[in-house]
Amino acid sequence: MNAESLKGYFDDAFLMGVSPMLTLTVGVLLLLLIEVIPSVIKLRSVVFVATLLSAFWNEILISRDPVGPILGGTYSADGASALWGMVFLASTFIAWIFGRRYYKTDRTFLGEHDVLLLCTPIGMMLMAGAEDLIVFFVGLELLSIPLYCLASFQRARDRSVEAGLKYFVLGAFAAALFLYGAALTYMDSGTLSLTRLREVGVDSTLGLTGVGLMIASLFFKVSVFPFHLWVPDVYEGSPTPVTTLMATGTKAAGFAFLLKLIFLLPSGAAPVIATVAILTMAIGNLGALVQEDVKRMLAYSGIAHAGTLLLVVAGALAGDPEGHATSAALYYMAAYVFTAGGAFGLLSWLEADGEHFTRLESLRGLAGRRPGMAAALTLFMLSLGGIPATGGFLGKWFVFSVAVRAGLTGFAIAGVLLSVVALGYYLRVIVAMYMEPELEGQAPPMTRRLSASIATGMCVAMVLVLGLLPGFFIG
């Protein structure tokens, strides 16, 4: 590569396009430097927040003035990838701020925790903007490897170590599926570029097998049937702030790329994808109905929500006439990040006082002890259930609208009915907090955490804004 070609790669457009990831990388290096300088250790939180805010501002600039393809067309810094990036940064911030007072015995390793956490949105952004299978895989691993470490961060807890090991083994299997699928696709087409693959098409058995393996790998990442079995155990065993990031940002990154990759399949595969979506919703909702641990209940709920969002993918493949699939997915995930993030965050607040406080029976009478926390958790449950005036309701409305416009009306009706079933377990949480007496000796201590209170207020505000003032986000 000569100097002229290098100049074509590293120009102003390139710097603007990668500025969010570059900002995060600088933040990671600063956090590593702070760890070896004890006199400035108190600046760690300031650096973390400043890095996220700077990256968020850069994403806003890109969304207003998209850069387009860079790095020889292997990455696209367009409006959609910028909006996905904002979702990733929000989920990272929520996970970080709820984890401020969560760890006790592991507090001496918070520096390593923050470094690993700040690496994850870099991987997510690469996944969302990738226009090349290799670039996507680099992003996938840059996200996955820190998450393997974070899942087992509480080394003194057997369940945390077990969760990290399960996630690592199954994640490695999913990565192998993706690489094998990419290899088969390359053998068939001679290219790894998504742009080129869309142009030439993938219609041979070998190429379609490769695409199918890559989609199966993404199904694991977003916890879609039949690759969902790891979710309850890993979510329950991992530190709850880490679970927050797994349930929100990781899922968003997987769907961001899935919406690009799905177009390599023939449109006739849309009913198959929609059927998988309905099966995922059914398994997630039915599994959540019988859970007594709220954290595990929300894990099954996350499976159901992955199925709901998969209907958008099916609608896009079937030919959404208005092309709103990506917009619907973005809105749904934005609402889900603040809703599920707030719910998992409140559980981390309770779990920091003892693991058993995430059980449903421990929430009995919570409204009398902590009315503010109970009110916030109620809002999050209603939003997850798709009740009007919440972000969750409009998110589901947009998703089902895409499915109907694409001719998948029967699947959309089934999805609505399964969403009604989901209210059965969301309302159990509300009933326990407001209508059941407190059990003797079950009440957690009255701890006060300013950072968690700020994060809860932010999530509540965003859920209401997304539900009552959708134009604020859509515009």
C-alpha cells in the first residue's frame, strides 16, 4: 500500500467516522494509566463519564452529517450506525452507574472492571457499522471477550464463575459458527463484503448454508430460539450490572447487524424467521411465568423481547414497503435499554444487600418501605408489558406495524397475544410490591445510593418521554 492509498484511507472523513470509537479507545488508555498513578485514582469516574459523553456527542454529529463508507467500504459511519451507537453508549452508562456501589469484596478491581466495560461499546459500534464480515467478527470478539471476564468478575461467587465459563464456552461455539459460515460464503462468492454480496446475491446451497450458520451465530448473541438456553443461568449468575449490559447493548448490537445480514437470504425465508420469532416469544413468556426469582424472570422476559424484535427482521426480509424496519428496531431497543436497564439496575440495588433479595417474595411490601423504588419498578414492568403511555408500548406498536405492512399479519396477531400473556408475570411483581404483606425477616436494609437514584430517575424519564413524546426521539 503506497502513500497515496493510505491518504485515501486516513482523511477527514475517516477521522470523523471513527471518532466515537477513537474517543472510547483514548478513554480506555487513560483508565489504564490512572490505575498505575495512585494520586489520580479519584479521577477514574470523571474520565469514564467524560469519555462516554464525548463519544455520544461525536455520534450526534455523525447522525446529523453522515460520513458514509470508510476504510475502503468495510465500515459505514451513517445515520443508522450513529443512532445505534447512542443506544450502545446509553446501555454502557446505565450498567456502569448501577455498578458503582454494587461490588463489595471486588472493589479493589473496579479499575479493571471499568476498562473492560468501556471496551464493549467499541465492539458494538464495529458490529453495527460493519460492511465486511471480518470487521464484524473483530467487533464481535471485542465485545464478547470483555463480557466473558465481566460475567465472572465476582470470583468469590461460584455462580458468577460458572456464568462466565458457560458464556465463554457457548460464545466460542457461536464464534466458530460465524467463522465457518463466513468461510463457506467466501468460497461461494469470493468476497466478504456485504455490499458485494448483496450485488451478486447468494443463491447456491453452499452460500446459503454459510449465511444460515452466520445467522445462527447471531441468534445465540441475541438469545433467540433454539440458541437461548444459556440466558437464564448466565444472567442469574453474572453480576447484575453486567447482566444489564448483556440484556440491552449486546442484544442491540446483534440485531443491528442481523438487519444487514438478513438480506442475503431469499424473501421466501421470512415466514421461517417469523415462526422462530413466535416460538422465541412463547418460550420466553411461558418460562418467565413459573419463575420465583425476578432476575431469572427478566432473563426469560429478555428472550421473549428478542422474539418480538425478530419480527422486525422478518418484516424487513418480507419487504416492508415503507422501509421502517431499522427505525422500528432502533425505537424498540431504545425503549428496551432504559426499561430493562432500569429494572435490572433496581435489582442490582437490592442484590447488593444480599442475593436473596431479588426473589419475588422479598419484594412483598416494598411499596411501604421504599415507595420511590416500587413506583419506578412498576413503571418498568408496565413498559416491558407494553402498556400505553410507556416507551415499551410504542416500541411494540412500531414492530407489529412493520410485520403487518410486510404481510405477516397472522404472526403479528400471535405476537400481540403472547405480549398479553407476558402481563401475567409482570403484574406478579406489582402485586407483590403493593398488595402482599411483608414477610418477617425478608426486608432488605434501607440503603441509600445517590448514583443508583440518578440512574433510576434517568431511566424513568426516558421511558416516559419515549412513551408520551415520541416525536422527541423520532425527529
